Amino acid sequence: MRDFRFANGERMAELRMHYTTLGKPHRDATGAIDNAVVVLHGTGGTGKQFLQPQFADRLYGPGQPLDIERYWIVLIDNIGHGGSSKPSDGLRMRFPAYDYDDMVDAQVRLLKEGLSIARPRLVFGTSMGCMHGFVMGERHPNFARALMPMACEPVPIAGLNRMWRQLAIDGIKADPAWTGGDYRAQPAAGLRTAASLLFVAGGAPLYLQATYPTRVAASSYAQERVAASIAALDANDLIYQLDASRNYDPWPRLEAITAPVMWINSADDFINPRGLPYPAEAVKRMKNARFRIIAETPETRGHGTHTWARFWEQDLRELLARTDL
């Protein structure tokens, strides 16, 4: 994308947006693409995470909810992630300070201008992608025919959710090896702090207790997971990814969301706990919204339940059925 302007006034002469597609576009009698399903990833993820078996093997096959013989699936890497433009490309901490509005506008521009998708059949998003779904519904109310946000709340990032993000950012910046973002090697101590917080935030208490019931097994698993995640992280990219939610607040304008919504959270989600009072009121303020919370069991995966399709694929089928105009 040429001459991309960010909400804070910064510009990039060229912003690269990477995407992966499955299936083929179908055009209606007017020539418009009518079968595009857009899938939006979470913080630190990429579109290709939705090729993992727990997601893809339940959704993309013949007769499954997002059968690629019927739908054209678009998996986007958002700004700061994957193959899209990001600080680690070279600008480091001089990269524009993007926020969720910028990310959503870039996605919409990619879909409209780059892929000629004037109106997606569905926008499905997990975690950060869930929040982007609410932002997209407000900023572009006539864009998606249906929205399925998974694992988020339509309120500002505050309380414990902001706290763990801030602590992860602070952990990186406190590492002398970070050097203001101009490091020659990744700041290992700072990244370990951040990766440890990410691990805890994504944990599922009942599942982890049942799967790793001894001290040795639990300690080994946590250490292995954190070590593996560190190897895939860039410190500056992660700072930007965690801080991009700083301005997120769809709450005042929920009434602007007119697309049918199927919103799902998980009871064992550390980041979006079941006791928050927002969903009941939020659903009343949107024109055509439903909310369900997945009960906690030893099988659910905490915040990560959003990518285990067996827990919610029927909800997806029902959303597609009630919006099949």
C-alpha cells in the first residue's frame, strides 16, 4: 500500500501487508466477490496459525463450516506481524506507533483495494483479531456481512489485561541489552520476562493441572514452552504488538455495529475472565448480537480455546446459516 497515513499523523511511503488464501473467489451476478471469509489473528500471531490442525481440520474440509470449495479464506498478517511491515524490518523503534484503528484500516484497505473484496461474507477474529472485529464493525459498519469475535471484551484494555502487557514491555526495556531498541542481539533477559508473562496469560488451569500433574512435568513444560517462544520473538516487534491496544475502546459506539455478531469467550480465560459484567450489556446495545461463554473443563485451553474449533464450530455454522441471505 502506497502512502499509508497512521492515526497519529505518521506516514509510510510503502506499507506491506502479507496474506495467505485458501480456495477461490466466487462472483455474484453483479461481479462482486461474495464468498470471502477473513480470519484475523491475535497479538504476536500470523494468519498461518489458522492452518494448525485444531482449527483447519475442523473447518476447511468438505462439508465443514468453512469448506474451501465454497469459501475463499483470507488469512491476514496484520501490521507489525508475520510477513507484513514491522519494526524489525529495519526501522526498529522508529517504526510508526500504530494502534488498532490503523491495523483495522490497513486490513480493510487490503481487502478492498488489494483483493477487490467489497463485502466479506464473514470476519472471524481471535484475541486481538476479536477486538479488531469490534473496531471494524464500528469504523466500517457496512463492510462485513457477519462478525465472529472470539476471546475479547469491547472495553478499553485496563485492569489486569493492561498490567501484564505493561509488565512485559517494561521487562524488555529494563534489560540493558535492549539499548533503546538498537540491540545487536536480542535482549534475552527481557524477552524471557515477557515470554513468561505471555505463557501465564495464555494458560488454562484445569487443562494444565490434568496434563502436567507433577512438579517436574509442570516445570519442564513451562521452561520448554518459554524457551521455544523466545526463539521466535523480536523485542521491538513485541513491544509494538503489546502496546498497539493502548487506544482500543469500542464501548461508547457499540450501537454502530449493525452486522450480525456471534461473540464467544471462554470461562477459563485469564485475559478475559468470566466474572466481567460487560457482555450482557454489550449484546443489548448491538443490533443483532449473541454471546456465549464456553464452560471451563479440563479440555478447554484458557485464552487459546479460540483456536480449538471443536468448542465453537456449531456456533459458526449457526451464524453462517442465519446470515445466508
